Amino acid sequence: MSETVFVTVGTTKFDALINTVTDEKVLQELNKRGYNQLILQIGNSSLDPDCTPRCGFQHIDSFHLRPSITENISSADLIISHAGAGTCIEALEAHKPLIVVTNELLMDNHQLELAEQLYREGRLYYCTCDTLLDLIQTMDTSKLDSTFIDNSKNIANFIDKIMGF
């Protein structure tokens, strides 16, 4: 059976996340948990990630940008994402287990605040690149609340609040 991890950085450049996910230790841990396909959406990166099948992954592929990643999200069994609000909402609406990796290089902390709020609600896990491996080793995706209550208005208000609008 094929279990797919979809990694997305949106339209940004978040090379640290791509490099972390393609690290052999992370791939091995994901494979221990049953995943064997990896799709990387690398955004505006100039990286050329190593897509050689390895560490139990039968298929690794990457692409820069597409008009929509809805199909990738719906076919994924686990999503590892940057903390973009749109991506988080789309993954949660699709009832997919989600790990949000915050980008510590960003000057503002609105991504961290959003990730923390959705974590408190039991909807996702969040970490940094440095703690992703530890999180994968300890996570239990069955404990995530996959029921999506349409609280997009509340999320939008929360985002507006932390953005200062």
C-alpha cells in the first residue's frame, strides 16, 4: 500500500524545510511510520532536491509551483507544510494530518501564532526544522481532530488580529 507525504512551502523559498525532509534520518523515520512516497512542492527555490528513491521511499518527486495543489493535498496521507494560513486551512478542510513547520528566518511571528492556535485546538502539530525529526518520532496523527468546523471567519479574524488589522 502506498502512503504519501506531501511537503509544501507555498510560493515562498523555504529551502531549510526541503533539506530537512529529504534528510536520510527524517526519511527513515517517515518510512518506519508507513510512508513510502514523497512529493515536494519547492516554491521559488533554486534547489534541485535529490529525488532518488531511498530509505524505503519508492517514489520521490518535486515541482516548483502549480496553479493549484488541491489534488496533491487530497491524495496525501500526511502533509508537512510551511505555516501559510491558506495551506493550513486547505489541509484541514481536506481532513488530512498536518505538520506545520515554522520558518524561524521570518521576521514576524504570525505564522508561529497561527500554528500555536491550531495546535491548541488539536488540529495539527507544529515544529521547526530542527525539531521535525523528534516530532515525527513522537507524533500520533490519530489524536488530531480531523473534524473541520467551518470557523474560517474566526481564523480570518485571528489572522487579522495578529497582523494588526
